[in-house]
Amino acid sequence: MARSDRRLYPWAVQGRVTPLTVTHAKGSYFWDADGNRWLDMCAQLAYVNIGHGHPRVVEAIQRQAETLPVIAPDHTSPPASRLAEMLAEVTPGRLSQTFFTNGGAEANEHAIRMARAATGRQKIVTRYQSYHGATAAAMAATGDNRRIFSEPHLPGGFVKTLDPYRYRCPFCAKESKCTLACADAVEQTVEGEGPETVAAILLEPVTGYSGIVPAPDGYLKRLRELCDRHGILLIFDEVIDGFCRTGKWFASEHWGVEPDIMTVAKGITSGYVPLGAAIVSDRVAAFFEDHYLGSGLTYAAHPLACAAGVATLEVYLEEELADRAERLGKRLLTRLHQIYVKHPSVGDVRGLGLLAAIELVKDRDTREPFTPQRSEVRNDQMTEVVKAVWAKGVRPAFRWNLVIIAPPLTISEEELDEGLDAIEAGLEVADRLVAKAAV
Ligand SMILES: Cc1ncc(COP(=O)(O)O)c(C=O)c1O
């Protein structure tokens, strides 16, 4: 289908865009204008955590629209106050005060701004394998290739360090056990920059669409200690891995490490209305009790978004979706390990809860990627894999040489199996292409 409207589409050469017109959606499925049904194996952009068309959230938005659809952010409203209260309850330990934004990029933008104000320092340390959003500071903090289009970035202040990418780790990929040299690398970066100039270290506990890489055990603890030693703030970007996706309310809870600021978006409303937040600890909040917080957004704490947020959090609690994601995640990983054994084009499988990836390679020994990493141009081989999966009416996400699996947390076991069977059809194509290239 050729592009037929006047939109400019994100992350695309416009002449090559072929958008699907989606007319309606329910549960784990959505339907296009030609009447085709699609199984949503990536919850859109890994955010429709409670599934499509959940009546509780739809009704909450409708009710709020009837009473107070809009109020400026220097007022509060019952849903905004209630949501901030609920966030203080569901987030770990000392995280207690929320600054609302319209999405994840703005949440990171404000986390960075608050960290700089609270420490009186400039530098923000982030990692190459990361995405923090498409606004100016969030893009400067981003490490993966999505940042390139917006370069040059804001002058100064953003420093990149290496990643804990076990499968391709420059330090210990060939060792039987992770050596945590990746944590040493962060430490060396901080030492090299001068710890007294570093305001914050900002990272995703489970790297999102730049690789789906859970932090190695012990890594976050090392970063917490490093930050405490030097008065640096630790910021966790839990935009993609938060809100039950990995089998806990927030991914960092798997390692029992608390940040000073946590940024969230996506799952906070399951995407039904745009909303993000930077949630700060008592200590950071105390700083702003008598210092000016010099920033704001016209639509922040929007009543419709906050009403959707309150209802979404109630769904997570009532339907026990963290437990469900943990249980289904185990089933998913078991199946992914079977897939690894069966398909020679699969180099690695990994994930946590219902956030997982299959990494395709040309050769398991050399680990040469099936299609180049750090490039948004999909080559002919990967296009064939994608077509084989789509032919089954299933849509996971495809990025570089990765098949990303992040379905709604409400997905049934049968639907999960249906999705994985379709992905296997794509892997059979990849196996054939890999075998053909090898002869
Ligand atoms: C980890 C992470 N941080 C930040 C963002 C940016 O969020 P938004 O697109 O809502 O601005 C994203 C978006 O995909 C993300 O995955």
C-alpha cells in the first residue's frame, strides 16, 4: 500500500513509507482497513501493556472528559494528585515526588535538568547502546544510531561509556561468566571525566530497542556505589522496562537497586493517552523545596492522561500483571531457548519477563550479524524474514538483526504460541539464507 495521506512519518525516508491504516483493536489484536487481523507481538512500541481497548481505561478517560478535560499544570486535579500518590506507592523506596511530562523524552529532559540543578554539575554519563528520546538533551544522551540525524548536539556535557552487552561484550563475550568489566568501564569514564564534574549517570536497567539487554547481576549495584562515592545522581530510564513489563513493577527491582530519579512513560497509561514522568527521591525533592524548579510544560499533569494513568495502574494491580509477565516470560524464554537450538541463524536469545529478543547471525562462530547493526536500512535478507512473519498475521518488532518480542502483558498462552510459531516461519527463511550464503 503506497502512502496516501499528508503526514510526515517518524524515522523514515518518506518515499518508502507504507503505513498500515489501523481501524480498530482489541486485546492482543488489531485490524487494518482491509480487514486483516494482526497479532500484536510488540504491544505497538512496547507500551500497550494492558492490551488494546481495555474498558476500564476507556471509561476513565470518558468520565474525566465529562467532568474536567483540561486544567493548567499549576493547578492540580483529583486524577493528577491520585496518580502521583500511586506512583510513590508502586515505585521503589525513596522515590516520592513526581514531575509529569508528555512522554519519555521530556521525562529524561527534566531528569537531566533537575540532576544538574541539584548537584550544581554539568556532565551526564550515558551509554552507546541506549535511547532516551527525540528532544534535544534526550537525543544528546542517546547512544545508538538514532542520535546521528540530530547531530551536532548541545555543546558539552554528555559523555558516553561502553555497554554490558554480554553477547558482543568487548571485555568478556568469550568468558564463561560476566566479569563486570563493563562496570569498571563506567568507573573509568567517571574517573577520566573528573567525578566532581559529573551530575548523573543515566541508563536503562534493561536496554530497550537498542538491543534488549538486561543488566548483568551486580552491575547496577556497582553503579550505585560509584554514584554514592562521588555524590553523583543515578537516573534509571524505565520508560520501556517499567510498569510490569519485566515481571516486576520496575526492572531495577530485579537487582534491588534504587535510583535517585526514575523516568517513566509508555506503560504509565499503556499508551492510551500520552504521559511521562520523572519521579524523584526524597533527597532530590528536598532540594527543590527551597530552590526554583525552572521548567514546565503546558500539558503536564493533563487530567485525561492522569485519569488514564490511575485506571491503568489499577488494572496492573487487579489483574496482577507483574506476576503474569513473570510467568509468561519464563514460558517465553524456555521457548526461545528451544528456538535457539533449532535455528542456526539464531546467535542469541535473551530477555526478562515479556521483553525479549532473538539476535540473528550469519555464522554462530564469528557472530557476524545477519543484517548490519546500527543501521535503520533493512536489507533484502531481513525483508524476506519480515515478510514471512507478516504473512502469518503476526507483528513483532524488527530492528537491525533483532526480532523484538514485547506483547501486551495480557496476552494468552495460546496467542503467545501463535506469535512464536509465526516468528519461527521467519527464522526458517533466515536459516535457508544463511545456509545458502555458506556454500
Ligand atoms: C528507554 C526509552 N527512553 C525514552 C524513550 C522516549 O520516549 P518518548 O518516545 O515517549 O518520548 C523511549 C522511547 O521508545 C525509550 O524506549
